Amino acid sequence: MSNDVTQFIDELKESWQVELSMNLRGVVHQAIPDVHERIQYKKPHFLKNGKYAPVISTSKDAVSFTIFNANSLKLPEGLYSGPPERKTIKLRKGDTIDSEQLVSFVKEASSSL
């Protein structure tokens, strides 16, 4: 795990964003055991074989989780937005994630990277 990504998460102002970001990071590591982490464009990027897999980004009132290479995913209606190749779920304070489902989406999306 990258110290830069750990520092990014630890420095988030809202405790719920820290917790959510740590959970999302855990999802990525479960789905892609050999994932490479780095901070790029001021947010955590996760790469498999040098190609973008997920990205975590934060705003004042949300944590966004983008899955790259998402063309073939069968995602729940209305939860994800973005073009076919890149889908984002925006999570707000109090939202929960279905970690098991998210792990399978990330695993499937990154399987061909």
C-alpha cells in the first residue's frame, strides 16, 4: 500500500469520508490483489498492469468511486453515472456500500487489464 494514498485518506476533513475511503480502498485490494496505488491529479488512482482500474475522489459532501473499463458491467439502475467505459458512484454521509457487490464489479472490470 502506498504511503501517499494512506496520507491522502488520513488527511480528509470528514471522518465519514475517511471511513468510506478506507472501505473503498479495501474493496480495490480484495478485487485486485496486485494493484498499484498512486496519487495522480490529487486523488488516489489504482492501477492494474499500468492501466487505470478504480479512482477515489472526494468533494465537500461526497466520496466518488469510479470504475474504469466498465463497458461489460451490469450495474444497478440509477446508482452509477458516466460514459460506458467509466462508471461512477457518488456516496454521501450515511450511505453504505455493498462491498461484496463492489468487489465483483471491480474484479470483472479489471479482469481484462
